[in-house]
Amino acid sequence: MVMKTARKITRNATRTATDIASNVAGRVMSDMTARVTRQVAGTMMGKMAEKIASARYPESSAELKVEVRKIALMIEEINHEGGPVAKRPVKKGAIAAVVHNPFAGRYVKDVQPFMDLLKPLGFELADRLIKALGGPKKVEGYGKAIIVGVNGESEHAALWHVPGGYGMRELLENSKAIVPSTIKVAPAGTVIDVPIHHRTAAYVRSHFDSVEVRVADAPRPNELVFILAMTCGGRVHERMGGMKLGDISKFDGQR
């Protein structure tokens, strides 16, 4: 009787131990499988991400290129703002190029090579706008602006300082004044005010002005909007005194 009871206890204990071992082994295998699955999935996703990144982003400055999606040109003629009609309407204009941002979505230490690639675009936009306003002798004021899509950074706006500013100054003779500018990181459809002052002498008070620019579908997150603006005169009803066009004498860009 005692031996039967002992054998029964032994069998039960063996089955219990086997069940426990099986459950433990199952959990261990399940955990291992899960880890391996995660590692494989992670590796696959990583490779996919690398492929996408390499396809979208240039690996070196030699692969950079200027991709223009669209160019928008705006011209307005102002006859009056509630006062007497001007003898000569004041023309104001702006031109904007929507360009793919090759640095969007990541930090790139050296972005300056792209600035050199943008120089032809600066000349092209300046030339188009000058012609639309009647030629270089008509243009008196200028300014520039940049809107960076939300996947970019404000430093990307600085890419336009040389191409945009010097593009206008080279085509507009004796443009000594610094080109005023403004920047913004913003979504598509954002309005930006481009600051304006006289291109020869920044202190000519009558030409302190701005031109409002908006491109309805730009910038998209991975885009940049490069803008140039010019005017063919001061404010239509300017009467705040200060330095006049006839007072320009130093030709140092300021007075």
C-alpha cells in the first residue's frame, strides 16, 4: 500500500515537473522568437529607411541640384490709397521660386555648397522681375525673403542671402545699399512681408515699404520659397520728410 502511494506521488510529481518545464521552455522560446522577430523587423525597417534616405537625400555636395517646382510672379500698380491720384502709378512686384529643400528632415553640417548652386536662380529671378517692372532704370527699391518648409530649419533660409541679394545688385547698377530681408519657417500658404528700402541709399525715408507675398501651395514641408521684391518708387502718398532722393550724395549704400 505504501509502495503504491509512493509510486503515485512520484508519477504526479514527474508530470507536474514536466508540465512546468514545458511551460517554461515555451515561454523562453516565445520570448526568443519575439526578440528575433523584432531584430529582423528592425533590420529590415532600417534597411528600408536607408534606401529611402539615400534615394531622397544626396550623399555628397556633388549630388546636389536645384529642383524648381514652380515660379510665381506678381506685379501691382498703385494709383492712390485714398489721397490724390499719383501722376505716375507706383509699381511694386515680387517673384518667388518654390525649390526642393535637399536638407529637409535632417541636420547637415555643411550646407554652403547649395548656396553656389542657387546663384543662377538668383540672377534669373532678378532678371525676370526687373523686366516685368520696365527695366533696371525703373527700379528704385528692393528686398528679399525666404520661407522654409516645416521640415527645414531657419539656417536654410540663409542660403538665399548671396544668390538673391547679389543677383539683384549685379543687375541694378549702383545698388550699394544692403538688401533687407526676412525669413520664416512655416507651412504652405503662409504670407510673408518682404521689407523694402532704396537700393542706392538705405536712409531714403520715402522708400521704407514692404511687399506682401504668398504662394498658396508652398512651401510644402520639404520645400523652400525664395523671394525677391522690387518697387519703382516710394510710398504713393509719402510725406514724412527725412532724406529725399535728391539728397543722396555719399553713395556708400546708406546716404
